[in-house]
Amino acid sequence: MELLSALERELQQLDEKSLRRRLRVAETPCAPHVTVDGRDMLAFCSNDYLGLASHPLLVEALREGALHYGVGSGASHLISGHSRAHALLEERFAEFLAPHLESPRALYFCTGYMANLAIVSALAGRDADLFSEELNHASLIDGARLSRANLHVYPHGDTEALEGLLKNSKAKNKVVVTDSVFSMDGDLAPLPALLALCEQYGACLVVDDAHGFGVLGANGRGALEHFGLRSPYLVYMGTLGKAAGVGGAFVAAHETVIEWLIQRARPYIYTTAAAPALAHALMASMDIIGGAEGAARRAHLDALIAQLRGALKLQRWELFPSHTAIQPVIIGPNDETMRAAGVLYEQGFLVPGIRPPTVPPDTARLRVTLSAAHTAQDVGALASAVNLLETFA
Ligand SMILES: Cc1ncc(COP(=O)(O)O)c(C=O)c1O
């Protein structure tokens, strides 16, 4: 078949450029010590920043949720799939983000990818001007394509460039979208300056806090708490498969925005609601994030970040200036990056090599992520292995 041979050729080209991706099978729960493809490994690759993905209280809450609600929702939210578990969780998110939003309401989504498609396509219609940060996550980029709005991509962190674009915009509806913590670099968007511009030019600011929710801020409320922001212009998206340890996502914003999403967001309307048991488990996750245990886990994670940054002594490779749990080691060439990831793998460390198109050409990297479930010994062992590897690479 013509299609199959064309695909084979393309796949071969991926191999030649060291760009072919491979699936690995994990046989144990998400934790620092995992068994992958039958090998025991020390993992630095999950986004389980607080170490909640296999927390006994969450496992118990999921079991309890399944006993109470069953295992499937059976329908989309607007038909009959919207359970009490979803409704309670949404109230909890609205309350949690209340210090940062006006008249807040929240909506729970199956995934962050779908939440981003929903927000961008429902808020920015054909006549809107959409301003998207250069390094935004793929789901925001795909949302922009789906929206058919006039798309303006502004350079990474460049608020002056954004202001130039906003100034020239004649559109009544202006939407700025940005990641808060950039997923491949770990740095933070200049949210206070972005919000000030949005308020000045009457644009709404969509913040994708996938890597900040639960981790940033004294109470784990995320990037808005970290920067002390509050505004009716904010539309906040937090994912729940990372620090919250379960899965799904939520959008919190002014109640009118949420009502509009319920009416118009196709990735919300035309899909079966997530299992109510997941929403029930997320309530246990929220108890931990907002309580003393969450604060202790965030403090431990901060100590591990400082330890890793102090222990890595790199000459040719570059430790990106990030103060979040995402600590990328930039190597550059794809083949050298994949060799480094391969040697670490052989030594029992699971650290993903990230290549284009996920990151710009010539900036392939080891994406190290830390979790509160790691110990200081785990981090020390990784730092020694990476230091040695760079010397002999
Ligand atoms: C910045 C960012 N936004 C959105 C998503 C999508 O979230 P989800 O995995 O829940 O689909 C991710 C990662 O998966 C992400 O890193």
C-alpha cells in the first residue's frame, strides 16, 4: 500500500535524525523507584511533583469513589454524566482560587489538553486577536489553530513585543495565552507584567498553570499565589495529573466565562465525563495540597531543587536557570542527548532526552524533574552520574 511505504520512509528518516520516540512500559506505580521494561530504575521524569500519584490516601479515596459512584460516568456532562463528585470538586477549586479571581466558578475537564483546546477555541472566535507566547504548550497551540482567531505569536517572555502587538490591535476581543511555568525550560512567565498589559488593553489573560498548580505559592494555589495576582481578566487552568497526582484539569474564572465554556466549549460538551471516582480521589488530593502535608512536601521539593542546582558542575552542558521542579540540562545535538540519556538508562537512571520538535533545534536536553518523593540520596546519585557523564561524553 502506498501509504504504508510512505510512512516507513518517514519513520526511517526519524531514525536517521535520532528523532524516533519509543514507548517504555512501567510495571509499578508512579514513584521515584520504578520497574520499567523489567528493569529497576530511579526515575527523574514524572510530573508527580508532590509525590501523590501513589499516595495511600488517594488510592483509598479512589477505591471509595468507585464503590460509591461506580467506575464510569456513562455520558457527557450535559447529558447525565455530571455527578455530585464533579460538582463538589468544582466548588472546591472555585473556593481554592477565590483569593485570585472575581466571582469565581470552576469547571472540571478530562485532561489539560482538552481544557486548553476548550478555553482558547471558545474564548477567541474568528474575529478575535489571539496573542500566544512562543514556547506555549502544544495544547494551547492546537487550541489557537482550532479557534480560527487572528494569531500573533510573541517571543518568549517579551512583554515589550506583546505590548506592541496589543497596541496595534483593533479587535474588540483580545486574548493573551501563556504557560506559567514553561514545561521544557522550567522558567516562569512574567505574569505580573502580562496581567498589567491585559488590564491596560482590555485583553483577558489565560494562564496555563499545569506545572505550577499545587507546587507554587505558600498554599499550593499556584502561579497566581506565587505572584500575588488577582483580577477579573484572569482565566486560570490547572492540570490534575501532575502535582495533584490523579488526572484531568480544571478551569477557574469569572462565573460568566465558565457558563460560556459550558455552552460553547466542544472539548467539554462532546465527550464522556471523566469517572466520578477520579473527582472523588481529587478531593483527597486537595486536602493534602492545601494542608500541612502539602506545605511540608513543597518545602522538601524546594530543598531538593537547591541541592541539585548546587551539586551539578557542568562545563559544556548548561543547567537552565530554573527554580522550579523542572531542571533541564541543555546538551544541544540530538544524538549526544540521546546517547547521554542512554548511558544514564544503562546506569539505572530514567531521565528523558527531549528533542525537536518539542524543543527548538539544537537545544536537545535532558529534562530532569524532581518530586517531593525523591530523597537527598536520590538527587545526589543523579548529580554525580550527570557530572561524570559530561566529563566522558
Ligand atoms: C503546560 C502544559 N499544559 C497542558 C498540558 C496538558 O495536560 P494533560 O496532561 O492533563 O493533558 C501539559 C502536559 O501534559 C503541559 O505541560
